[in-house]
Amino acid sequence: MLFEDPVRNVTAATLDRLDKRPISVYLDGATVERRWLDPTLQQRFQGLSASFPGSSIDLEAQSADKSRLVARVSAPDKPAIYYVIDYSTHKADILSDAYPALADIKLGKVSEITYKARDGTDIPAYLTSPPGYSGGGPLAMVVIPHGGPAARDYFEFDWLAQFVASRGYLVLQPQFRGST
């Protein structure tokens, strides 16, 4: 047994690209959580999390000696930026921007919410507000359900939800029953 959680299911594992050993697992839930099996990577990503607060950080690649890695840093209201992290020089340099045209554009706020279904069941959802919207009045809403049958949305940057919100709409992405 490499990892077990008493409450949440393991939905995926990440393997080291060089030696193929498991280095992390992902746990299910409204917000997917990553748990590191490799103590060195856990320590490094805790440091990166402090450097990029409120962001999701994913390991994309690392050098054979593990002194450098490529990290994807994003948030629900910030498109991904790829960084080369060099632990020997303690520097992070931008490698690439996933959406360079959005670099200086203010994007909508994304919130995790729940709403009650007709039978009283709490349904989790993501709500994207238009940029600058502070709740000062009603807005039209666009509902964007994910595909399926085995699918879900994630609390991460979603270009379609941000595009629709930039046109002045609230965007609801329900994680309806049957979502993975």
C-alpha cells in the first residue's frame, strides 16, 4: 500500500517520468487535492505554494538530477504560466504563458458554491462573476454543464467560463449528480 485516505478516493497517480515510480496521488472531492509521496518534491512544492499563494502548481517536467523543474502555475482567475524553477540558483524564470493575450486583462472571480436540488441534496458548483462585479444587482446567468457521463469541472482556469463572464453574465458550472 503506497497511500490510503480514510475519507477520499485516490483518482490518479503521477509517475516520475524517468524512473516510473509514483511521486504523487490525487484525491477526489469538490476540490481535487494532491498528496506527494516523494518527500523532496513535497518540500519543494510547499515552498512554491508559498511563492504563488492561491495558485495551483503542477509539475510538468524535471531534469534527471532533479535540480530543475518546469511548473505550471494557475488559478481560476489566472491562466497558466509555465516556469523553469532552478533549485541550484533559487530562481524561477517564465518559460511560457498559456494565454499571452490575457496577461493584462482583468478576469472574473470564481467561487465554489452549493445549491439545493429539488429533493434537498446539496449540489456543488463553480460560479464565475464578470470582472469587477461586486454583487450590486441581478445579472443574467449562463449555465455550462460539463460533458459526461464520467466527467467534471475543476476549480481552475476555464477559458469558456471567463469569456462568457467577460460579456457580463454570471456563469454557473454545476457538478451535478453523476459527475466524477
